[in-house]
Amino acid sequence: MYLLRSLKLSKYAAATALRSTRRGLSDLVLVKEEQGVREITLNHPKTLNSLSMDMMCAIQDALVKDKDNLDLRCVVLTAQGKVWSAGHNLKELHNDPEVQRRVFQKLTDVINDIQKLPVPVIGKVNGYAAAAGCQLVVSCDMVVCSKTSKFSTPGAGVGVFCSTPGVAVARAISRPKSAYMLMTGLPISGEEAYISGLVTKAVAAEELDKEINEIACAIKSKSRAVISLGKDFYYKQLGMSQSEAYAAAQEKMCENFQLGDTKEGITSFFEKRPPNWKHE
């Protein structure tokens, strides 16, 4: 049994490597980095930007590349086409349970990398994010969408309940609203997503770039070291009880005060001048 499983995994890994070499992971995402902002664009509208293993590997590579470079200040995750992402590629998931496990684990790894990244990740949506595509984008630190965008978890319609997308959705919005999305599969608009708390902001499509730029500029005006420390603790405290979180937060605040940039920030406040961050 173990040998058979190993052979299956080896064949799948070899096939994945062959596809990746033939097509090139770089074809699946576009990466642009300017003035501290890395924009990662899902770039396979032919498959509705489906989250194939190759696509997820490409996203992950683009996310973690040079993540400790102090010039990197935030990441924007966006997509080409009318569909932000339709979710997993069902052709990959059709038969082999081992492949299914690897695919689901890969997206979990990508989401964990988003939350562990030392800089904020902003999801930018102007289209339809469905199933695992919805899971991925709402797992970003912030999400800005156009009012006409749509979000859904429609898997039950083809006999596959969106259990993994439900983890992300249920942690972002209320039980009744998340149950509605998961159990009916009906989409919600960008405006509904904003009202329910699934996204940070919903704006007119023509205002989307401006809104993303304003958020990125606000992030870049802060110390990278302070944002990194704060983001790391933010996610850790979510899994704690209130009393544990306050105790840990007090220690984290004291740690924060020892940073060189914190000392510079306080000094600049008293001297009534802009801070000169060294991001340390």
C-alpha cells in the first residue's frame, strides 16, 4: 500500500514538474514591483485563473521571493480577466485522493505564507472570486473590490461542499451570512461583501487603482519593522483567549518599545518632524 502510494505521488510530481517546465510557472502570474509594492497578477483567464497546482506554486513563489528585503513594503494580489479565480481545477481533483490532498494542502500553505509574510498583502478584485478563489482572496490581510465584483462558494452545486473555502469565509463574516454563502452557493456582490465584512472596501471600478494606491502609501509611510511585528502578533492572538491575548499583547508592546524605529518615532513626535525610519 505504501509503495503504491509513493509511486502515485512520484508520478504526479513528475507530471507536475514536466508541465511546469514545458509551460513555465512565470507564464501563470505576472509580477511587477515598483516603489516597494509587489503586484502579483493571476494571468490565466483561459482557465478562469483556476488554482491548479502550477498556478498555486507560481503564486507562492512570487509571494515569498525576497520577502526579507527591506525595500519590499506590501504585496497586491490581483487577476486578469472577468473572473478573479474560479477556484481549484476540477480536472486535477477528479480521481486521485492523494492528488486531492496535495492540492488542498498547497492552497493552505499559500494562505499560511500570506499571513506569515512580514508585509501586508492586499487582495484586489474586479470580477468574480469563487470557491477556492474566494478562499484565497479573503485570506489576504485586506481586500479591496469593485462594487460589481462577486464572491461565492458554489461547490455544493457540483457535489463538492466548499469546506476549505468555508474556513476562510466563516472567519471573516457572521455565521448566518457564511452559512448562506456555503449552503446556497449564491453569490454576493462587492457591496454586500463590504457590508458583511468579507472585504475591507468596495469602490467603483474606476476608483479601484486609486484606493489600492492610497492604502499602499499609508502602509509605506510606516516602519516595516513595526508593521511586521504587529502583523505577526495580530494573527497569533486570534487563536488565544482574551486573557491570554492581553497578557501576550502587553509583552509584545514592551518588545515593540525596544525597536530602533519606535524610539525614532517617539522622538520625531516630540520634535514635531517626520520620522526617519530605518526599518529596524
